[in-house]
Amino acid sequence: MTPNCCFYMFLLIGTMVICDSLEDHVSGAGTRCPVGYFPCGNITKCLPQQLHCNGEDNCGNRADEDNCEDNNGWSLQFDKHYTKDKYNKLKSLFAFQTKTPECLAGDVPAECTCQGLEVFCDAAKLRAVPSVSSNITIMSLQKNLLRKLSADVFKKYQDLKNLYLQNNKIRAVSERAFKGLYNLTKLYLSNNKITNLEPFVFADLHRLEWLIIENNRINRIYPLTFYGLKSLILLEMMNNSLARLPDKPLCQYMPRLKWLDLEGNHIHHVKNATFISCSTLTVLVMRRNKISSLNENSFSSLQMLDELDLASNKIESLPPYIFKELKELSQLNLSYNPIKKIQIDQFDFLIKLKSLSLEGIEMANIQRRMFRPLRNLSHIYFKKFQYCGYAPHVRSCKPNTDGISSLENLLASIIQRVFVWVVSAITCFGNIFVICMRPYIRSENKLHAISIVSLCCADCLMGIYLFVIGAFDLKYRGEYNKHAQLWMDSIHCQLVGSLAILSTEVCLKPRKCRTISILVLIWIIGFAVAFIPLSNKEFFRNYYGTNGVCFPLHSEQSESSGSQIYSVVIFLGVNLAAFIIIVFSYGSMFYSVHQTAIMATEIRNHIKKEMILAKRFFFIVFTDALCWIPIFILKLLSLLQVEIPGTITSWVVIFILPINSALNPLLYTLTTRPFKEMIHQVWYNYRQRRSKRGRGSQKPYGPSFIWVEMWPMHEITPKVTKPGLCTDSSDASVTTQSTRLNSYT
Ligand SMILES: *[C@@H]1O[C@H](CO)[C@@H](O)[C@H](O)[C@H]1NC(C)=O
Ligand SMILES: *[C@@H]1O[C@H](CO)[C@@H](O)[C@H](O)[C@H]1NC(C)=O
Ligand SMILES: *[C@@H]1O[C@H](CO)[C@@H](O)[C@H](O)[C@H]1NC(C)=O
Ligand SMILES: *[C@@H]1O[C@H](CO)[C@@H](O)[C@H](O)[C@H]1NC(C)=O
Ligand SMILES: *[C@@H]1O[C@H](CO)[C@@H](O)[C@H](O)[C@H]1NC(C)=O
Ligand SMILES: *[C@@H]1O[C@H](CO)[C@@H](O)[C@H](O)[C@H]1NC(C)=O
Ligand SMILES: *[C@@H]1O[C@H](CO)[C@@H](O)[C@H](O)[C@H]1NC(C)=O
């Protein structure tokens, strides 16, 4: 009945793929290099993106190995202006010091060391600021037990340039603590327990350039806290507890501020007035805050801004013109924000942008148009590798694989690319062969034959699925990133994915008491399970198109909750129940055979027979399990929030799932006794005909002869084979063997 439908489907999809690939080969980009290629500096050569930064000089002028590190923004600026300068200065200072190591500051406490005019009292268990000569320039009190900084403690050290107070237990800082430090340029207060900074606390620090207050507990700052910091360049307040910034302009008293790091606070809002006077700011880091609302004008005064880091916040939408004034921005990080939609022209103003991070952002409306104005963009980071196809001119795009596919190929690994064909061929031909052969096997039971054909059709669907995946892999060879998103959204992917699910759902083995109506029911359920996700785009979103192989196996957090619940119910609920039923029914079948065997007289043979039967049953249940257990495990793991690499998904889809489908023809037909006998008979007839051709014709043996020998029971009681006695083909042969043995004795 169905052998032909299967074959035609196969043919249909094959031609569909081929036609598609023919018509689709006329798309190219008008840019200097084709899509997926990057230019080799100032020469006309174009190379594929994967050769970028691979450690080899592919261009010939090393242009492909330039600019590999993404060190735009903060690190670049910092290197340029600070560390190098300061490092060199320090080196010369150090050279000077090695010549004059002796102390120039008079007497110092025993816990401290002194070099020139620098006093170091680190890890000395000090509970108070020691008293030393007033002409020192550096005082280091790191890792002590200071609890508070009281008024005027440093007042006499008017020449002090650097003051190190990290890793103490400072809780309270007097409003007058830093009075008189007119020459201070660097103040380190990291890793203390400061909760509050009074207004005017830094009022005398006119020359302060660096103020480092990381890892404290500061929960609010007043508009006048930073009063007096006329020279401040770097303000580092990472890992505090700031919930809000003052309504007044933050930089009002810090007109030279260049670096501002507010990472790891609890800031909710950035108002339009906050950064209004920060016109010299070059780096603004607000990563790991709780920012949910941004004002259209929040960053409009930051015309010098080079790096803006808003990663890991709660931003849901970006005002359309928020980046309008950021003409100097070279690095923007918006990663891990729950941004729902990015405007097509959102980045249009960022003409100097070199690095753009959009990790962890689902971009349903992604378009090439978004990134086209960013001519100087060299690094881009996405959530999904297939988005890279929308920024083809960017030299470095990450991630470049999802474990299944790479930028070049639908199936990243060469082994998978080959084996998808091998497994598909074995599965398809094995099953088609069996479907075609079935009518010639005079089966003992019509129902059994139908259920085997049904099983073969189901398995054949798996073969077709792999064939289509292989065909599309071939079609997109070398330029997959151009098509990835379209492919995953395409109806082909949806259909082929539902074929695979249909196949795994109806791959139940022919078994005892399976009636036509049960078979029909199984297929109906299979169709429903496979095609329901296609019915409601809103609820399931892109259920099948989450990866290149269109198999809805690994669930992500961002998947719609509808499709997540659905796949859990299907894979864990329905399949687990079916699996338990299978185990149970084979268990009970074995038990009943065991019981009848005990009653039989032949004790010598029955243990051996039982062993055979047990092995066979185990094998059947095991192959059933092969089909489902990997899915159970993966689903369970993903429910437990374990990250499942895409590589595992693709191996499961290409090897583990089809094993069942490839083995079923062997298990249910090709290795069974009736089939062997039939082949034997055909061969025997052929030999007979050849040898008889010379002697004249004689009526050849019909296969029924062997049949009668094989299944004497049928001859004796043909009416007994009612559905209630129908058994699995594999155990059928064992049972009939024993019947035969019994009838012989
Ligand atoms: C490309 O630039 C390099 C220096 O950056 C220069 O030496 C070379 O002549 C240029 N080549 C062309 C074809 O302009
Ligand atoms: C610093 O002051 C101490 C006394 O407090 C004095 O002995 C020393 O000479 C002074 N050093 C310099 C370089 O002025
Ligand atoms: C420190 O500041 C005072 C007052 O501003 C100034 O007179 C003095 O020269 C400065 N000392 C150094 C070492 O710069
Ligand atoms: C800030 O806090 C985060 C997480 O709490 C931690 O991983 C990071 O090391 C801290 N940063 C610094 C500079 O201590
Ligand atoms: C700041 O935003 C408010 C409303 O959000 C607006 O009324 C005000 O004019 C804005 N101020 C500036 C300077 O843009
Ligand atoms: C952007 O922010 C994310 C999240 O904090 C971080 O993992 C990533 O490295 C950042 N990207 C760049 C280019 O710094
Ligand atoms: C791109 O960068 C180059 C050099 O880094 C610069 O000369 C050019 O002006 C930049 N293009 C734009 C549009 O900013």
C-alpha cells in the first residue's frame, strides 16, 4: 500500500531541493567583497571570513592578521594615555630610586619601610594612621585594620601625592578626612566598607586625578560629594550599592572627568540631566546595573565618548535617537539586555564604531540595513552565529558556530557531512527495500505485515529527513551564513523537522495486539504532535528552526515558554510513558512465556530458549530506548539549566536517532526466518529454472511449501490467528519454533 507514497515523497523533496538551488544561485552583494568575505587591507584581494585571524598570513600583506584583538575602547584609551606614560615615568622614577634608596623622610615607625620620601606600611596590623614626617609624597597603608578616617588625619601631609588605603576595614569617612591634601593625585579606597561619602569630603583635592572606590558599600552620592575634584580624570566606583545617581549633573564639579566606571551597582535610571556636563567623558561603564529606562537625551552631551558599556542591565527598549550625538564612539556593549526590538536605524549615527556587542539579544527583526552604515566596524558579537550573515562586512563576527553549523556549512563537521548521507542511504534503502519486498513475503498475519510496513514508513521518514538535511548542507556549502536565518525560518525546515518528529513519534514497534485502529491512532497522534507547532506561530514561535538541523531538541531560555512546555510534555511526558509501557509489556510478555515454559515438559531446552527470548526482548527495548533515551537525558539536563553544546545535538540527530530507523528493517524483516527462507526459495527457484531450462520446464516450488514447513500451526488452525494472538515478528519466530518443537515431540 504505502511503498509508493514514501518513494514519491522522497522524489518530490529531492526535486524541490534541486529546483530551489538552481533558482537561488543569482544573489550577490554589490560591495567590494562578496558577502562573507573581507578585504585584504589596501589590495583588492578578498578572503572568506573564516581565514580572518587564523594565525596565518593569507592575504600576503598580513592584513588578515591585523586588528585581531578587540582592544578598542577603554583598554586602548587607557594604554594610550595612562599605563604606558605612567609606566615609563615609574620606570625612570624607579631608576632614580635605585640610586638613592635611603630614607629622606626622617624617622618612620618600625612597621613601615621608607624609600626617599615614600613610606610603605602594608599589612602591618595598624589600627590608626601612623605619624611620619610631613614632607612625604607617597603613603601606603594597604591591608591594615583601619576602621575610620577621622577629621584632619592627613592634614599635615600637604606634599602627599599618592595615598593607598585599600583592603582595610574603613566604614566611616569624616567629612574632613582628606582636608589639606592639596597635592594628592591618586587616592585608593578599594575593598573597604564605606557606606557614605559626605558632601564636600573631597573639597580640598583640587589636584586629584584618580579616585578609586571599588568594592565598598556606598549607597548614595550627593550632588556635592564630588565638589572640588577639578582635576579628576578617573572615577572608579565598581561594585558599590548605588541605587541612583543624583538628579543634578554628575560632572558639575568634575569638569575633566574622562573615565567613569559604575559597574556592578544598582542604578535603575539614567536621567537626561545625569551626564549633562560630562563633555570630556571618553569611557562610561555601567555594566551590571539594573538600568531599565534610558532617556532619549541620556547620553546626548557625551560627544567625546569612546566606549559605552551598558551590558547586563534591564534595558528593554532603546530610544530611537539615544546614540545620536555619540559621533566618537568606537565601542558599544549592549550585551545581555532584554531588548525586544532594535530599530533599523538605531546605529546610524555611530559612524566610528569599531566594536559592537549584542550578545544574548534575540534579534527577530535583524536586517543588513542595521549594520551597513557602520563602515568601520571590525568586531561584532551576537547571540546566534547565523546573525553574522547580516553583518557581512565585519571582519570578526562571533560566535562563528553553534556547535552544529558553522559560518560556512550547515553541518560543521566533515564526519557529519559524510555520515548524514551514509545514514540516510542505509535508512532509506533498507526501509524502501523492505516495503517493496513485503508483498512477496507471505506473512503469517496480514495485520503484522501492515504494522511492519507502517514502521518502515516511519523509519523512511527519518531517512528522508536526513536526506533533506544533507541536501541543504550541500546546497549551502561554503556560504551557509548567508542563508542560515532564512533556512531556519523557511517552511522547508519546519516541514523537515516535523517529519523527523513524526518519525520518532510513530516509530513504535509492531507488537502484540496492535489493531489497525491502534496503528491509525498512533499515526494521527504522531501527525498531531509533529504538526501542531506549525499551527500557531505566536505561541510556538519558531519551534523547529532553532538550529540548522531543524530538530527541536535543545531548549534555550529565550525560547517561547509555549514551545518549551510543549517539548517537555512531548519528550518527557508522552515518550517516557510510551517507553515505560514498552518495557512493561515486554516484561509481562517474557513473564508469560516463562510461565508456559515452566508448565511444559521440556526443561532441558526451555532455559536456553528463554535466554534467546530475553536477549531478543532486551535488544528490542534497547533499540527503542536508543531512539528516546538521548532525548530524555538532554531534555532533563536542559530542564536543570545545564548548557548543552550544539555538537551533542547534531550527533544525536545524525547518529543516535536514526540508528533505530536503520536497524528496524534488519530487526523486523531481513534477519527473520521467513525472509531468509524466502530468499533461499527465490535462489532455489532460480537455480532450478536454470538447470531445468535444458531438460524442459517443470512446475517450480511455490514459497508456500516452505511456509507450511515453517508454520505448521497455521495449517492446522488457520482461524486461530486472531489479533489477540498476534505477536512481535521477532518473538513470533521463537514462539513458533517452540510450537514446532512441541508438535514434533
Ligand atoms: C598598502 O599599504 C602599505 C602600507 O600600509 C603600502 O606599503 C603599500 O604600498 C600599499 N599598497 C597599495 C597597493 O596601495
Ligand atoms: C623631610 O622632613 C624630615 C623631618 O621631618 C627631614 O629630616 C628631612 O630632611 C626632610 N626631607 C626633605 C627632602 O626635605
Ligand atoms: C603642595 O601644595 C602646596 C599648596 O598648594 C604648594 O605650595 C606646594 O608646593 C605643593 N607641594 C608639592 C610637592 O607640589
Ligand atoms: C565585582 O563583583 C563581581 C561579582 O560580585 C566580581 O566578580 C568582581 O571580581 C568584582 N570586581 C572587583 C574589581 O573586585
Ligand atoms: C529631560 O527630560 C524631561 C522629560 O523626560 C524633559 O521635560 C526635559 O526637558 C529634559 N531636559 C533636557 C535638558 O533635555
Ligand atoms: C560586553 O559585555 C559582556 C557582558 O558583560 C561581556 O561578556 C563581553 O565581553 C563584553 N564585550 C566586549 C567586547 O567587551
Ligand atoms: C574609519 O577609520 C579610518 C581609519 O581608522 C578613518 O580614516 C575613517 O574616517 C573612518 N571612517 C568613518 C566613516 O569614520
